[in-house]
Amino acid sequence: MPGPVVSCESIADSLTEQFQRSYGAHPKIFRAPGRVNLIGEHTDYNDGFVMPAAIEFYTWVAASRRADHVLRVHSDRFAETIDLSLDALAGPPRKHWSDFIRGVAAVLQATGHTLSGANLVTYGQVPLGAGLSSSASLEVSTALALMSVSNFELPPLDLVRICQRAEHEYVGTRCGIMDQFIAAFGRAGHALMLDCRSLDYNLLPIPPDVRLVICNTMVKHELAAGEYNRRRADCESGVSALRPHLPHIHALRDVTLADLEKHRNDLPEVVHRRCRHVIGENQRVLAAADALRSGKLDRFGQLMFESHRSLRDDYEVSCRELDLLVELASACEGVYGARMTGGGFGGCTVNLVRSDAVDRFQCRIKEAYEKGTGKIPDVYVCSAAQGAGAW
């Protein structure tokens, strides 16, 4: 799996050659980025605020039209080719990488769009299982490819909703809308603050003298999927318990910390802590946006550390490896802030690091993390990247 240092031109040329060897045709090529969430974790499915940035890892899809009703899809990552009939896409999740392709095609057709058959080759740069949204990048790039060979276009927000629905219904993950949204709307050099209820967003420039450094724990604890769904249920339980007192609320987005504390005796202790994280995290995202607008990177970093503590203590989605990476980062010169990013229980941390300190930071983190865990972390130095489109 190549990192961002591999040029996009080289990837596109290699993908074109592979496609021509396999299908004897010149493809159209599309790509969509992965993402890192700077702050705002587990708020998206609570109608809250998030602040992701697209990163320079992409999922690429090369495509050409077929005369029949078949999608022939080759995954370079899984070294496998499968056929999907456009007339037989229905069914529950199959726990196979093709669910993402099948789901996008099925939802496009279910929303009234006629698809032609297609030959597809997919190539993934986004690390799997690291919480960097490899799934949304595959969904969005696939949707662009299928629309192109079928000769129609959709507004980006419609595309985002279709890809989210595909993940809900065909993959079985009740994800929020953030990952698909940033894949489509990301802007180079900018973070994006998204209101997950209204879908209004603001682009926030990231200063050119800092880097987004992502540290991969190299672990993914098995309880992640079940615990994610439990956290979502805890949040819904909290809203149900608070609504008799606060009839105007629809989601935790509508609850203040003062409201929560006033009625905390009506909530189980665990549910109270889950709600406290989400409500506090929404406030942190808004404060972080103000800090970024005014160039107060020290304040932004402080909010990142606060976010991690809340995820660790109140939402309980961190793990020993994530906590260690954040602790190590906090002691490194030139680091403004660090926190876990993604669903948790492994995956990655995101670090806001001064550009001239990045090399020292990488060396220190790798050495100390290996000493503490026996594992060598992957470290990805990124800038905020451009969203999805044709190559």
C-alpha cells in the first residue's frame, strides 16, 4: 500500500495500463480521498458538529462501459475479480468488499437512475482498519465512475446521501454523514466544519506551516463494531430520558451541559457520561473553529487534548495504544495537539505538528511507541487534500 509520496500521475498511469491489459479499453479514472477528523468524534450521528479534512490517500476507480448488465469489478487491494448483475443487487450485507460497490449501484438504481454495465478496477491507498474512511472513499469514487459510464450527473450532496445509504443498507454500518461528505466536499489546504443536521459547512484554512501527522497504532480491537452501535444506542437512550423534561429536543445536539446536569439523576451513570462527551464535544468543535479562524493553534491543540480525554474517560472508546500515542505526542516539541480519531478501540491518532518539528516527531514517536508496545507505528505526514473528482 503506497503512501502519499507516490505521485498521482504514477498511480493513474499504472491503473490505465492495468485496465488496458485486462479489458482492452482506455478507462476514465476517478478518485476520492480518505479523511482525518481533527475534532468532533461521535457527534455526527447526534446531529452535531465535526471538523474533518480530506487527506492525500485516495481510492481510485478506473471504468469503462459494457454492453450488458454486469459490473465486472477487480480489486487490486484484494487481488480478486467479481461479477455483479445489475438485475440482482438486492440482499443483506455479505461481509465482502464488494458490498460497497453493490450498495452504491443498488441505491443509484433505487433512486431512479439507469445504470449501464461497466468494467471497473479499484485501487486503494487509504489504510484499512485505521479509521481513515477507506469505505466512504471507495463508495464515492465508485459512484462517480458508475455515473460517468452511465452518462448522468448528480449534485454532490445527492451523491453523498446515496453513498451513506449504501453503507447503511448494504454494508450494515449505521454511519453518520461526515465521511462521505468530506470525501465529496474536501478542499486542499482546508479543514471543513460541518453541521451534521443542516449540512451547512464552512471551510477553514489550515496554516501552511503545520502538518497533519497521523499515527497508526497498528491495532484494531475486535469489540469496535459492537461497541460503536452500543454508544449510539446510549445516546438515543439519553435523548429519550431527557425528552419528558426537554420536549423540544430531537438529538443531543439540542441539549446543553446545564440541561444535562440538571436532569442527570434521570439517566443511568453510563448514559450520562456518554451524553456529556457528545455535548461537550460539540462545544469543542465550535471553539476549535474560532481558534483556527484566528490562528490560535495553541488553543486548537488544547481542545484536541480535551477531546481525547473525554473520549477516553466519558465515551470509553480509546485503548491503551491510542492513549500512549497521545501521551507521547504531548511531550514532543512542536506538537500543538493530539487525539484519537475515528471510531476508536485502535486505529489512529491525529496530531497537529509544526512543519519544522515533523521529522523529530516521527523519530520520537516510532522509537517510544515500539518500546512501549513492541509495534512499529505507521506515521503519515499529510496536508489537507482536494475532494473527489475525475482524474
